[in-house]
Amino acid sequence: MKINKLYLALFIFALIAPAALYPVFLMKVLCFALFACAFNLLLGFVGLLSFGHAAFLGTGGYVTGYLMMNAGVTPEIGIICGTIAAGILGAFYGKLAVKREGIYFAMVTLALAQLAFFFYLQAPFTGGEDGMQGVPRGHLFGFIDLSDNISMYYFVLAVFIFGFWMIHRTIHSPFGQVLKAIRENEPRAISLGYNVNDYKWVAFIISAALAGLAGSTKTLVFQLASLTDVHWHMSGEVVLMTLLGGMGTIFGPLLGAGAVVTIQNYLSGGELGNYVSIIMGVIFVVCVLAFRNGIVGEINKFVKKNFGH
Amino acid sequence: MKAMTRTLLSVAMSAALVSTGAQASLSDDKVKIGVLADMGGVYADICGKGCVAAVEMAVEDFGGKVLGKEIEVISADDQNKPDVGSAKVREWVESQQVDVVTGLVSSAVTGAVTKVLTDNKKLALIATSASNAFTTKACSPYNAHWTYNVAALANGTVKPMVQAGKKNWFFITADYAFGHALEGVATKVIESNGGKVVGKVRAPLGTTDFSSYVLQAQSSGADVVALANAGSDFVNALKTSAEFGLTEMVDVAGLLVFTANAKALDPSIAAGMKLTTGFYWDMDDQTREWTKRFRQRHDSIPAMGQAGAYSMTMHYLNAVKATGTDNSETVMKYMKENKPNDFFARNAYLRNDGRMVHDMYLVRIKKASERKSEDDIFAIEETIPGDQAYAPMLSQCDFK
Amino acid sequence: MATFLGINLFGLSGQLLVGLINGSFYALLSLGLAIIFGLLRIINFAQGALYMLGAFFAWMALQYMGINYWAALILVPLAVGVVGILMERYLLRPIANEDHLYSLLLTFGLALIMQGVFTQMYGSSGMSYAIPDALKGGTRLPFMYLPNYRAWIIVASLAVCFSTWWMIEKTKLGAYLRAGTENPAMMQAFGINVPLIVTLTFGFGVALAGFAGVMAAPVYSVSPEMGSNILIVVFAIVVIGGMGSIGGAILTGLAMGVVEGLTKYFYPEASTTVIFMVMVIVLLVKPAGLFGKEA
């Protein structure tokens, strides 16, 4: 019940937010929040640290951008195709990566993502360093003009809510319960007869596809798909968002994404531009040393300790 | 539930109204100039904070006010990333009432930014981008391109070399918009003058090790190895060429060399190289006087784009003053109809496609023994009239 | 020009040699990672940043203190080693008992900080460091002009890699190290100060990165980003080689440099991706890596 009220409050806030805040900024937060939630599905609920999620974000973005520019599809088709493409890439990468565990998993995903980076750098259709510029936002279902920031915002909000709901459903399904069991005690899950690698693989695909969904949406918002989205920095950023917000929590990634995007936006305008990387690094170090549960995790702990039973 | 939905919907719609209304009702009570450039990356020295200083200097020389309104200058770092730059500019024009954007270094960033500006009917005053796309295949009535472009570089540097009998060329090209454009234009110049391109290799922006590219150039049998890159990429490529003995075997031509890069190179490697530039600080009293004032604000000799940024800001402000408005179309019309003329803009005019045509200079990098000071880098060999340096206007870009 | 079956042998040999030079750096960096991993079971994400630090220290030493290349070759790895020791002692040790993913994240954060600090101080356009006078010039080989300094890179890196291998595999100190890897509790019981060994090992692994940084300074431009790009390649190399052996790390590093050189000759477009492709193949065929022991 309490949770439902929280959802409602957040929903209302999201509806009226563009009145006070710059809509493109809000859309950026929503896209990254979805990205972080997708990533958290893997890290927080399966215990797999992927250092290559930028590949899926970027793939979604490039595929959607390409279709919007060259095939003249409507935005919803473009986004669906981008999501599917990221899911397919996730199927390949996931198959390889789940063969290894722990830090090896992180290194393998990082290296695989770098493979994707170089592919997109050289592939003729991406525009290389120039990026894919001037992607039209198009007309949703053929008649809602998204070039207006406000309509675009509500569309992005809808996409986000869909993605968030998908993750929520996954976690609370029997499938999600098995994932949690794997995270807690993998040998036990194996001995219970679960094919652990297959479960990890499916989780990886879902996570990749949703990351692609975030990337597709982001491309429409900024009308641009670029190498930044596939660069390993982006993979690091999503780890940071999740860690800062609280991994394995529902709202953590959301909050983390909001915080990181706000910091970046705030710093990028002024003299402090070059400090972004330092500040991100410091947050990483502080989170790891003193703050491993993240903001939401710490709040939960505090609430449980003082009000819980 | 139905009532609930309705309430939410009306909240949402009023939110939409408030924010769109807010944007439309904001009147322009000042002229706001945004300077977008790479502030700390490979191109920081050729525009960066120096461009901000030059624009601020122009505003100050102009009197700080136009039509009784304040002139404000804001700046941001694009990190050479198109997404960062275009997001910033979108925010500037959509929520911060920026009227005009200048600076603009990396051609990739400029490509993305000019699209946003044209969509929003705001002017792009391009100071340091090299690609000619902004006045050709991506031309727009809202673009003005100052200083130089790839066509001027190729006509200035490549043509005399091919005509002097250097027929076989190899390109080491920066792998993005600018490099491709430069390579393309130079190739046309080479082929139309009877030369040919025997090979090319594309190196990513910010390549640290050029040795394998240099080896490819070496085994290609070319007379000239052209470096179609810029900034520290150029410096690194030339240093590696020297290390592997390439500079002794063939001519290495830097197609885009800024004073800061030429200064950073050991004269024993760079001396004698000929290149084309749009401005050189030590040209005459006028440029030296301006440079002296510029150096009080920014601690280095001005790069050509920094001088260009001053010149175009001045021309823009004059246009705003003369027309009594900051309406983009009106101001641009005035800028095209009236010739800029200052220490930078010699025999200059802004063509209808947005290309600012002015005198260019073929210069030679001086030997160590010729240099009187550490800033004494170029010797001017020849002045190239603007109409010979720049390619003719395309009819589809003739915006009156 | 010498050709064989339509292959330009001169061009090919040149690219192979350049590949071997790059391979020397890969070998030094993956060796450092392997040594650290062996004892601490962590992947040092800051290894690339420490390599960058080595190059910058060399540049700063010359710029501000007039310390020349040869002195820097000794002093800088020591300084970088000290940085590593402080890192291990004050940041990594407190979380040594947590999931190793945290130490990965911590070192990643440290890498970001170091890169950010140097970008802030020196910009990202890169500094240049002159080749020492004794190694200027070059030798004209039949197939290419080999700059002396590049030859020196190969010789010096191989010497350092080989002596490290010899020290770990053949000496008593190395035996302690290997035993500590196998069973730290047992070692402690024998009265050997395991935490000290851990700290020193970390320092040594990191010093190798510093050494590579000094070697790189004269040929690559000294820039804050020089470490991050090479590190991901080294990660792929580590996955290919597996973490099982010191010799394996060295061999894989050199071999991948050569593979990259070959690709640059035959199909340059794939030269940036070839190592990752090899990694994919190795993962399919032998997930533990070529020299890997663990499952």
C-alpha cells in the first residue's frame, strides 16, 4: 500500500514536471533511468556485473536512427526494431559472457562492447565520429507530431513506464525468483536442477533489450545517435548510476540516474566541465568504501532499523 | 478512477500550456551569444578559451551594448562530441534564449549543431570548422562560415605541389567529417591537375600511434604523403613520419596546420613545409596591434579561428545595430549585403551561401635560424585572392 | 620491392615489427595484471591509468626537475609502485573480504579520478617527450627503417618480462608468492607475512605499468587518455590468455601484438577489432583461456 502511494506520487510528479523543468533534460533523465533499471536487472537481481551495456544502448539508438532516417518508419516501429536489435545482440553476447563469472564476466562484456564500438565506428551507416545526425522524431502512430518537446516528453514517459513495468514483472515472476536464488547461492540453484546459465542468459537478453529501448528513445529525443552511447564510458556511467542509487533496489537506479544526469548537466555548462570525470570517480570510490547499498539501500536500512519489524 | 484520469490529464495539459506559453512570451531583452568549442581536448588550442576571449573582446570593443540592450556571452565545452554539442545548443536556444552560436570547431559537432540551429531559426557563425559541407551539401540560410574551409586548403596547398610535378599522393586522413571532406576536395584538386592518389588510410581522431600508417605510406610509392588531419593528430603523425625516416624520403604535406601546432614541432622536422592559412598574427601592423590586445586576455598568439571569431562577432553586432533587430533573417541579410572589413577580413564579403570569402595566405614554416622569437613561425609566401581559394557557390545554396 | 605470392614482404615485415612493439606494451601490462590477480584475485582497472601516470611522471620529471629518461626509467616505476602500495594499503585492503566486484569498481573509480586530474591539469591534447639522444636515429633494415628507440622498446620490455618470469617461477621469493596464491592461510601459519607480500606484489605489478608508461612516453603522445584505450585491449588479452600463468600473460601479449600487425597489413579495417574477435573464438572453444587453469 505504501509503495503504491509512492508510485502514484512519482507518477503525478512526472506528469507535471515539464511545467517547471526543461523537458529535454527530463527526457534525458528518463532514458538513463530506464537504462539503469535494465542494467540493474542484471547486477542487482542476478549478481552479474556487465561492463558493456553501452553496446545495447548504442545498438538500439543506431538501429532506430537508421530506420527513422532511411526507411521512413513511424517512431513506435523504429523503437520496437531498435529494442529487438539490442535483444538479438544481447543474445549473442550473453551466450558468450555467461560462460564466465565474476570479474571475468565484467571483462568479457567490456571487451565485447568494445568490439561493437569499433564496428559502429567503422560501419558506413553510423556516420562514424560524426554520429547519425538529424534523425527525425516523426509522427507517433502516424499522426501525433513528436517534434514538439511536450508531446515527446509524454511519449518518453509512457515508454519509461512500460520498461519499468516490464522489469517489475520480471523480478516478481517465478523466473525472477530463480534469478534471485542464483544470486544468493548459485551451487544450490544448480543442485536444485536449474540450468543456471540459461536463466542468466535470458535475464541478459531482457536486460539488453530494455537497454536498447532506452537507447532508441534517447536517439529520438536528441535526434542523434553517436559513439558516446557505445563508448565504454557509458558502460561505466550506468554502473555508477546503479551503484549510487542502490543496486538491487527498484527505485535506486532511477534516483542514481537522476543524480548523475543532474551533476553532469550542472557541471557541463561552466568552468567545472573537466571535473565531471573526477567527481564521478570520487563517487565510485566513496560508494564502494562506505556506501555499498547506495542511496535507496541506505534509506531502506534506516527505515527498517527504526520503523520496521 | 475516471475522475482521477481526467484530473491527471488536465494537470498534464496545463503543464504543457504553461511551458510552451513561457517560451513564446519571453521577449528578447538582450543579445545572447553562445560560444561552443572544445575547451580541453585535441582542438582546445585552436579555438577553445581563446575563442571565448576573442568574442568577449569583440563585445567589449563594440561597447558592451547594442540598441541599448546588454550583450551577454556564454560558453560551453563540446568535448568534440556531436551529441554533447547539439544537446547543449538545443538547451541554449530552447530554454536560455541564445540568439547566435559561434566558436564551432570540430566539423562533426558543427554538423549536428547547425541542424538544431536551423530548426530553431537561429544563426550559426562558424569560426573554425574545416568541412565545406555547411555551405554546400548541408547549406542553410542560417549558416555563416568564416576563416577557411577544406576547399581553400586544397586549392592553396595541394594545387601548387601537383603543378610542380608531385603527381602521386598518399593520404593519412582523420576518420570523420572533416578528414573525409578534406581528402575528398584534395583528391579532386590532385586529379584535375593530372596527379593521382595511390593510397589512403584513415586514422581515428586522437590516434596515439601512427607508426603503422606511416609504414603503409612508406611502402605506397607516393611522392607526397598528405596529412589530412589537424591539431595533435597532425603533430603526432608528423613526428612519427620523421622518426621512421619518411620525411627524408618524400614530401609530407600538412593540409591543416595551426600556429600552435607548428610552434609545438621541432623546427628540424617542420621547417620548409608550406601550408595555407586564413590569418597570421605577424602579417602587418593591423594584425600585430590586434594580437597585442588579444594577448592581454589570452596567453598565446591568436589562432586563425580566434581572429575569425572576433571578426564575425563584430560583423554580427554591427548588423544587429544597423537593422535594429536580432531577427535572424534580417540580420543575415544585412551581413550578406554589407562587406566586413577589419584586421582579419581583407577583400572580404559574405556570399549568399554563407561562405565568407576573403584573402588566404600560402605560408612556409620558418627554419630555426630564421626565427626571431618563439612566436615567429610562418613566412608569408603568397596571398591567394578569395575567389581563387574558395570553390564557386552552388546554385541550390544561393540564399538571398 | 620483394614480393612473395603477391604479398609485399617489406610492408608485411614492417607491420609485424610494429605489431611486436605494441605487443611489448600489451605484455608488460597484462603481466602486471596477472601478477596482481594471482595473489589478490582482483582485476586492477586502474592499470591503464597507472601506465598513463608513468608516462606523465616521466614527462614531469624531465620538465620540472630535469631528470632524464634513463633515471626516469628507474625512478618512475618506483614512484608508481609507491602509489600502488598506498592504493592497496588504504583503499583496497579495507574491502578485501567483500565481493571482488567491489575492488573492480573501486579501481575503476580511481582510474577515472587519475584521468580526470591529468585532463584538468594538462588538457587532453597530449604532451611530447623527446627520444633520448643515445637512441635517436635508426637502422636501415632491408625491409624498413627501424628507429633505434623502437628496437629498444622490444629489447627492454622482453628483458623486464623475462626477468619477472624468472623471478616468480625460479626463485625462492617467487615460491613464496606462488604458495601465497594457492593457500594464504597456510603461508600465514608458516610465519610468513602475507599482507606484506600482498602489498609488495601489488606495488610491483603496478610498477610494471609505470615502466611501460616511461617506455611509451617518447613514442606515443603523453595524454590522459592513453591508458584507458590500451587497457580494454589488455583485458581482452587477459581473457584470451587466461590468468593461469605468468609466462602465458607475456606470450599472449606479444602474440596479440603480432596478430594485430598482421591484420593491419592484410585487412586494416579489422585491426582494431581482431583481438576482440580472437577473444570471442577463445571463449567459444576454451572458456578458461589458452593458459587458464580454473574452470
